[in-house]
Amino acid sequence: MIEALADYRQDLDSWVAPSSVDVVEIIGVGLPTLQEIQYRSVRQLDCGNDVCVSAPEKLIPFGRFDLYGDETVAAVSASAYLGDKRLFYLNLEEYEDSTRTLVDYSHANISEVEGIEILLAAILANRPTDEIDFIYENMPTFDEITYEILSTHSPVTLSVRDEDGNETSIDKTGTMIKTEIPGSRTFALASSTYVFIPEVVSYQAEVQGYAAGSYTLRVERLSNGNDLDLVSEFQAARVTPNMIATFTNTGEGISNISTDYDGDGVVDEVITPDGEIIIDTISYDEVVKEAFDFTAVSTGSSTIVQLPLDGITKDTVLEIDFDGDGVVDGVVTSQTDIVTPTTFPEIEDGPTEPLLTEVLSTTQTSGTRVRPPTPLTATAMVAGVTISADEQWYYKELQKILEDIAELLALIEGQYEK
């Protein structure tokens, strides 16, 4: 069967039209076009219950693109006919840039370009064809055109906005596509998505998760038609179903990537485009009032309040609505304890400086006993304070321990009631 297919392919490749038939080839070029697929092994994470562990590497297809094609068919393939012919090239990039058309022209609708109609009429009437706009008898060059290629490799979607609010994006199915940014393009390959942005465009990119696991973020530079250079790559980036990661390029290169894992609008992590975690500070100086969701552990007449990461502050006052009726039932005052790294020796790679944490307690005034994991809402009046990334990291570990204790207390209390 394989030999028969090879013979059939050879017959097709070697076919030529009868000598009495004139052959004309019109090839579209200037658009990012897939030239080859390369399989690479990339690092992965296996994530579940907010815990991620390294997983075996996985082979993922990566596309290699250049501008010698019409977005679907590569010029080297379109020009493969071996017999006598007249060959013309339509520069689709030049056409779109000059006409600023709202229609994206490519392989599927190339015959609708006005220059093609003029060319065909000239050929049929035996008129000159050398001065038709955007039509060339020799392959055009693309020395002055440079694209930035942003690609994400499952399970995320990618969208890009320019300074005017135009959006270019592609969803996980590869069917919901926007190309509002002038000169931009998209492409889908398996579970990978690609967005092509002209290098002169300043933009903000957003990566949204739709499942737990890990993704690869890759940025490449396409210049001179087919020169492809890797700018940055981040493998095994954690992703959650609610994750939103953002970065920008305003002409000075790719910025650091800010990631919000739980979709609450608060940045949980900042990394470089190559995946290096940034040790930075988060300032609450500009925060005046903010709502927090949290859980509370009942200890008789008092309640120990567990704040989320963005609730770490010193001199915090919380007004608490225990039953969600919009009426403040109690006020939490803060007591600040100094916790040193030696307090939790089982935690590896912790910070070397003491950590300021909050142990908050209050007497309930609503008469309703609170048991975990009952969600409560608080409005925090936050004083200006700066918390380091080390302190954030340590607080996360402390928070996990407190949550484990809360679950244990709830379990014990439930068994006691039975």
C-alpha cells in the first residue's frame, strides 16, 4: 500500500499539462504560514487540590512559520509544478497594509483581491502585466517586516490588545478568532495557539486558564521573511481554571508576567518571561478599603480569623458581617506576633528574616456560632504597609497549616456532637 501511494504521489508531482495549454500560477505570499512541524519535549506539571508536582516530559508539536505563503499553502509547495508556466506572486501583506481593508485575505479568498481580477483580465487580453499593484513576477522580499510570535501550549487561551483597544485572540477550539489589530494573525495547531503581532505594535497580552495543569509560553521574532529567533520561553508554568496571567511589550521588550491564580484580581506571582520568580515587594499604601473572603475557626466564645494572602497587614481593623445580612456584627482588632523561621523547621527554603503575621480574634456579637468552613465577609480598613515576597511565601505556608488545623477541629467537633 505504501509503495502504491508513493507511485501515485510521483505521478501527481511529475504531471505536466499538454503543450497546447498555457499554465499560469498565482501564488500568495507575505502572510505567516506554517512551513514545518517540530516535536519537542517540554516539562510538565501534574496539578490537583492546589498541589503541583513534576510530571514526565511530553512531546508537543511546535510550528515553524515564515512569510513565504498565503497563510495556508507554502510558496515552495504552490510553485512545485515542473512544466512550462507563467508565475506571478501576490504580496498579500503589502495589499492589506496599503488598502487597510477590513477583510483578512488569505488562501481561501485570494481570488477576491482586486489585483487578481486585473491580472487575469490582462492575461486573457494579452496585455502587459508588469505594472499591476501588488503583483510581481519574482518573489518579493520582506526585509522590513518583523513579527512577534506569541504562542501558548495548553490548557490556556491567548488574547492581545493594542493601545487603541483592538483585540487579536483565539480560543481553545481555534474557531473563535479576532484579528482587530492591524497586520495581526492567529493560528491553531493541536492544543497550541499562536498570535502574530507586528513588532511596531505596543500591546498587552492575557493568558487565561481553563483547566488545571501547566502550560508553555513562548515568544519568537520573525524577521526578513524567514529568520526565526527565540526571544523567551517558559515551560511548566502552573495554570488553574481561573488563572489570568498578563504581560506587555511597549517597545522595550517583554515585561515580567503577573499571574492571578484564583481570579480574585490580586497578583499572586510575578515571574520573568523565562520563568524566574521575581523577589519583589507588594505595597498596600494605596489601599483604603477592600473586601475579603475568609474562614473562621470557632474556639468557644472567640473566633480565630484566617485571612487570605492579600489580607496581610499590620494594624488592620476588620468589620465583620457574620450572617451576610449587610450589618456589621463584630469588629476584629489585630495582635501582631513575631514568628521566626525556626518556628517551622519542616518548611524548606524559607526566608531568613523574621515574619510578621496576624493572629486576629473577636467576640461574636451576633449570637451565631461559626464553624469552619463557613465563609464570612469582612471589610478591611488597611493602614499603609509593605510586605516582602518572602513574607508572602511564609504566610502561604502558615495559612496551609492553619487550614489543616481548622479542618481537624471541625472533624473533632463533628464526632463529639455525634
